[in-house]
Amino acid sequence: MEIKQSTLYVVATPIGNLEDITYRAVQVLKDVDIIVCEDTRVSGILLERYGIPKKIMIAHYKQREAETIAPVLNYLREGKSIALISDAGTPGISDPGHFLVSEVVRAGFPVEPVPGPSAATALLSVSHIPNTHFYFEGFLPHKKGRQTRLRYLSGLDCGVVFYESTHRILKFLDELKEHFGEREILIGRELTKMHETLFRGTVSEAVRYFGEHSTKGEFVIYIHGKTGS
């Protein structure tokens, strides 16, 4: 494929297994002038794995999203092509990227998706819980508004997808039990990685299971809607 000048490519990268990357994504990363990424060290491992030549890399993580806008826009004005990636999965989906994309669009430059892995769709693809309609919540707020948000989500008539970290998963499961009650749940831990776990059962069963087994890693949770639709 031919890389276009003054274009931002939003490129999905593996969520764990480095072989889960598209041919097009590798080609784009090889051919663009600049790569914007969360952590240059993490992205460097992926680039080395696929023999992608070293090039200008700009760190773009949550705490400095605003600082990245000006240099990216300046490079685009110079005719440079840029790829935006996150540490894992699709940029802008519970990862930095949306703010940058919005500003690039506002400035009048084209933005093109290079689709690929996402933890949410990976879990939904193996779900035994109906997923014709679902609500993607991602990460809940850590403190302010968390319980209010859970009460609202528990009333939806479709399944809900959450992301949660290793440090909060046990507390989160207790919160689900309190607000959602005994519903069917599907939990993915470390999806596509060596120690991948898929748990199917009720919320109480999940509380017991993860109270006795490893909670190390990143979690994706899909819970049944209120009415079972």
C-alpha cells in the first residue's frame, strides 16, 4: 500500500501475542515517517520483532496527551506521515488517542484506521452470553461517581463490557455482586498471552474463583444484561 503524506494512521497492535498483527499494520509501521506511541520501550519490542526500522517516536501517554498535539500537527503540516499506536490494542479505546485524533481532524488532516486487535471484541467473540447488543464501559472511575455509574449500568437491558486492572479486580467483582446480583459473567484474564484464563459462571462463582486463583494481569469482563436480552 502507498502511504499518504500528511496523514495520521490509527494502527491497532496486539493485546498480548505479538503474532496477532495484520500485514497491513506492519507495512504501515514500516513506511510511515513517525510513530506516536504510549511507551517507546513497549512499542520498541514490537517494532524489533517485525524488523521495522528505527524512526522518530513520540511518547503519547495520558499525562502528556496535550503536549503531543503541537508537534504532531507540525509534522503533518510538513507532509510527514504518522502512525498512532498504543501499548496494546486499538488506540482511543480506553487508551490514549481520542484527543489527538480529534485535534488532527479539527486541523483538517485525514485520519485513517488500520483495524485489528481489541480486548473487548476478543472476549465478545467467545461469549456464551448474548452479544447482539452490548454496552462498552471500559474502565470505571476509580472513586468519584463509581457507584453511581455501577447502579446505572446494572439497569441496562444489554450486556456490559468492563476493563479492570490486577489491583482492583477483586474489589470490582464484589461491587458487581452488590449492584448486578447473580448474573452470568464471562471474564478474560491476560487474553492471547501464555497464562490466558477464560472464566464462565455467575458473579458469586467468579468472586470465589479469583479469590483462590491468580489475579495477575489485565481483565476484560462481560456481564449479562438485566432482562437477558
